[in-house]
Amino acid sequence: MDLLTRLRAQPLPFAALLGIELLSAEPEKIVGEMTVRPEFCTRPAVLHGGAIMAFADTLGALATIANLKDGASTTTIESKTNFIGAATVGSRVVGETTPLHRGGRTMVWQTRVTIEGKLVAIVMQTQLLL
């Protein structure tokens, strides 16, 4: 089974609720998309920062899973987000997650969230390897 198929098979109910769709998966880069729905927005109709963070956290966790040894698991221990631009209702945000560090105890990932190439947010997270 290829990596993309394996990651898509992960039971992630919150990611399913958000409507996250994985587009590609390699150990060095995970790409996903999510449509901005009204129920994930603040006023005026822009994507809530927490939804952006949840989107990026999911991609970072999947990137870590893609790099885990058999039998290992992971959890997020730190996350930082810089909000740059707005994502309006109906738009489709794209997240590209790449590694900054892949160690034996932690991994650090950066996720760029964009709409049509325009930066919405940059999220950096640290995953603990269990």
C-alpha cells in the first residue's frame, strides 16, 4: 500500500468533520485541502484561526505518522501560528507540510496554508514520538 493510501485510511474523525482531503503524501511533504465552510468562520465570514490550526495540526501529525517506525505513535506538544491573510467562505485552503527536524524523539513541521498561492498562515508544530 502506498503512503497516500495508508494515510487516507487513518481513522481521523475530526479531520473528516473538517473535510480535510489529502492530495499527496511523501515522507518529506504532505499536501491537503479543506473548503472554508460557514460553520468554521468568524465574522465577517472568514476562517477561524482555530480551524486553520486544526487543519495544519492534522497535516503535521500525518507527516509524522509517515515517518514513524512500526509500532510508534505521536502527539503534538507545541504549535505556533502566524496569521497572515484571510480565507473567506467557499474558498479552498491548501496546506503544505514540510519537515524542519526529524529526530528520534521529536519532529518539527512547518505548514504553509495558502489560497491560490496567497499566504494565509504559517504553522510550526513539534510532535513527540511515543
